[in-house]
Amino acid sequence: MKIFFSTVTGLILFSNLFAQQIQLDSLDSQIHQLIKDFEIPGLSIGVIRNDSIIFSKGYGNLEIHKEGKIDENTIFGIGSISKSFTALTLGILVDEGKVDWDDKVKAYLPYFELYTPYVTDNFTIRDLLTHRSGLKDVSGGTLWYHSDYSREEIIKRLKYLEPVSGFREKPAYQNVMYVVASEIVKEVSGMSWDNFVKTKVFDKLKMNNTTSLSAERESSSNLAQPHIWNEDYEKVAIKQEIGDNLAPGGFIYSSSSEMSNYMRLLLNNGVIGNDTIVSPKIINEIFKPQIIYPIGGAPFYNEFTSYGFGWWLTPKNGHKIIEHSGGIDGMSANLVMIKDMNLGFVILTNEAEEPATFLLTAKILEQLFNDESYNIYARVLDYRNKSLKRRKESPSQISKTINTKPSLELEKYVGKYNDKMYGDILINNIKSGGLEITFSHSQVFKGKLEHWHFDTFKIDWNDIRVPNGFLTFNFNSKREILGFSIDQENLLDVDFGELNIVKK
């Protein structure tokens, strides 16, 4: 009885101390300031402590210049936070004794193949979740980004990706490996990963509006619309990505209120209410450092930052910060948990500027830890505004060389080209004159070609989210076209430098 009284007294003291550290009224005013400074169309936030939601609120609009308001139930794209759900689905299967973290991928997916037989045969589920494939960062992005490739077809094309380091030598962030992980869930469970995560996780957590399927998402009347900068540096709404083929790695849509239930589950060691979703052993493994992976510097990360299964893990001020960010076209998100405080928060926005979500994260952590190193708001805002002003006044441009012409008549450039990983890429004539490029499996990559100099053409992509790039045709000594290369600013998780495009 005496021990029980001491424990309760300690909890009350801790609760009072916490209440002094985080000021919810102050947080509300800081969010309003953030929205104003960064011109954020809308934002939603949820904060939990001791298995209770203590703050849950929406701000702004579903779409800029329109009336629909955001609340705590508005659904947003959570981006790469989706990876943690895929890790959890595998954890459920491990709990059931149906798979092991160190099982070989090939045992479940015979068609899985990477750059060498040794890597293919020895690649494990643990490797899938910890970004140690040996491939470059976000390798294979052109396979899934706005493409019609299925998850299985994406996996079958991974064999063409080239490594940049040794297998398990060092980390490099991947999306496609979580697609592979989801297909193992499908193979073992006998149901699609989407159905598995819905029945085994979403339904049990009362995450009734959370979905990995674009059709379900689009049927919602409380869906935030994504926003990006246009060429005049005005924020405009864009069409949602479909994203179903990468849902296990980046395309779950959820709300701050429902993600708060997810945090409650994780911080309560796999239990929600009276229902055990997964054992504490699995939660501990998911939150255990698997590979050292410092992705940045102070105040958020340090030399001891590591990656678990779908989570970055960083020791800070005697605490263990468990977090992951997420970004897709026109959306950004951040989720942070501090397990020893039994506290977590999630921030969802319908715009693409990730510094905004991180600055709000920094404000909260500054209060929690009473740590001035997180006081970076003014510096980041000043840098952002100066950078934006510079880009508006002096947009970067590769100078056009006048009085030059292509080596061949335009008709000679028309044809079918191919990258063995991606597939066919077409160069066609257009009725108004000139040339057009079309990626056969990704309609977002379609645009007009404007002659720039010699055999280089400027690509004016039709879709606003794709910045203009340049295409240069390559020749042999007989002036025969061999193929072309694309000099293109990388999109979020798409690297055109991986493509080796040859004429068929």
C-alpha cells in the first residue's frame, strides 16, 4: 500500500511538472503564427499523454481560397509514416509465428531479385525495413511515382537497379523495399496488405476513416487537398496522387485524431483499451536500433541516431525520441513519441514545406525539454524568406544558345526509347509542331520539347508539380541516335539519373 501511494504521488508530481512544460494555449497561438508565416493552407495536430488525447485541433482550409474547414478528423496524406504500419503488420505475423524478422525474402516471393544472386538469396525481412540494400537513396522512384505499375510489377523490376555501396554496408533511404514487405504480408496472410492493415490495425484502433486505398480516400467529404508553389510562387491546389502501388511505403491517409489512437497503441506496448494488437516484444523490436542512421544534425538528430523498423530513434537529454516524417506531393507530416514520458504528437499539413512541420515540432520539444537548442524558428523563417525572395527575383535558368539547331530534322528524333528498368519512353510529333515526350506508364511525365541548343531540348512538363528539365540526345560516330539523357531536378523520391535510355 505504501509503495502504491508513492507511485501515485510520483505520477501526480510528474503530471504537474509536464503541465508546466507544455502550454497548450501558447501552442495554439504558435500554430496560428506558423500558418501565417509559412502561408499554410491547413494544419491538424493531435497530442497524447498517458493514453489520453490532451490536444486535438484543426486549422485553416481543406483547399486554399475555398470555404471547407479543417478539423481533427480531416484526413491528410501521412507520407512515409505509412512505413511504420507495414512494419507493424509484419510484427503481427511474427507474433503469430508465421514469419520471422530474419526470414529470407526469396522464401516468400520467388520472383524477388536484386543486383547479384548473393544479395537476392540473403536479403531478409529485417533488411527490407532498415534501408541497407546497397542501393542509392530513394532508388526506383520512377517505377511507382504516378505510374500504373502494380506492386508485384515494381518488385519484378528491382533487379535492374544498380548498387552504390555494399549490401548492409551503410543505410540509404528506400521506399520500394516496403512494397516488397507488403507483398510478404499478402503471401503469408492470404489477403491483400490493404485488407490486412485495415482489419488487423485500423478497425481495432477505431481508425474508421484511415485508408491505404485512393478510391476510399476520394470518397471522403473531409479530405485535405495538397498544395504546392506554382511558377509565380503562389500556393495552389493540385490533384491528389493515386499512390496505391506505394501505399505500404508512403500513401496511407489519416487524421490527427485517428493517428492519436495509433500513438496510444505504440506507447502502451501494443495494447489499446482491453485489446492486445501485438505483444510488447514486437513493439520493443520495432523501436530497437537496427542500424546507425544519423540523417541530419542538431537539434533533431545526432551521431547516435538510428533506424528501427519504420522509425528514427534519437537519444536526447536522457530521453529516447521515436519519430518519422512524411512527405508526398503537396502534403507533409511529422509524428514524434517520447516513450518514457508516455507522450506523442502528430502534425499534418496540406502543403509541401516540411520546415513548417519541423518548426512546430521544435517548439513543442523546446517546451518539453526546456532546451534552447530547439529555438530555431527565427533563423529558419529568415532563411526561408530570403531563399524565396532570391528565387523569385533570379530564377535559375540554363541559358539558351541562339543561332543553333539540332543535328537532324525533328522527325528523326521521333521513336520509341527504352530504359530496361522503367520501360518505354516515347518521343512523338505534336500537331502544333515540335516534339513531345511521354513516359508510357506515368502520364505525369508528359511534356513538350522546346529546342534549346544543339541536341538539347527543354522539357516543359504538362503537370505543374514537375519542374522543367532538359533532354539531350546522344549519337554514335555515324550520327545515329543512341538514346538520350534527362537533366532534371529530382522530384520527391524520383531520381532521373537512374535511367539509361536507349533507342529501340
